[in-house]
Amino acid sequence: MNRRLAILALFTIPFALAADPLAAGKYSGKWEGSSGGSGEFRMTLASADAKWTADIVFTLGGQEVKCTVKSFTVDGANLHGVYSFDLQGNVLESTIDGELSGKKLAGKYTTRAAGDGSPVDEGTWETTASN
């Protein structure tokens, strides 16, 4: 009997520990960069036929910056995205990686100049569902 319980526990514990999958919807929060910049960070995620799309907007100095999402993938509770934006005539590209943990969707980003790939900033972002 104890052996059966041990075997059952081996098969059920991984399912209990698995994170909830990321859900489509609106997420809002903040970002903070190593350069000292910070602002709001918002994502609207949608999924159709196992393909994910995202709209990403952030603020810098009180100004809203709309992004063009180049790629976006979700794997369970994890996301990876690449988006570009124009900042004072400079085209920049950010890569984000994040994970859903409880109600918090958070991660890290890196930003580079789109032309030559030179580093511009890196930091963290954190959001919660705002559906």
C-alpha cells in the first residue's frame, strides 16, 4: 500500500508544482532600467490557433511609446518577445523574457540599437493581469 502511494506521489507532484499557463488578456505594470529610467509597461496578449500576438506600450519621461512586435512566443508560463520602437529618431529593439508566477508576470529586458546592435539599456519589468 505504501509503495502505491509513493508511486502515485511521484506522478502527481510534478503536476501540482507546474506553473499556471499564461493567459491571453491585458497586463499592466512598470519597467525599470539600469540606466535609471523607469515608467509604465503594458501588454495585451492574444492567442488564436496556438499562435500568440502581443501589443506592447511603455512610457518614458511621461511619453507613451508604441512598439512594433517582431516576434512573440509563449511556452506554458514563459514568454519571449522582440519588439522595436522609435525613440527621438533612433530605432531601438528590445528583447523581453518573462514568467508568470502567481498573479505576477515579470521578467528582464535588453535594448539595443537596431542598426548596429550596440547595447542601450537593460532592466526588469513587472505586470499583473488587468482584465
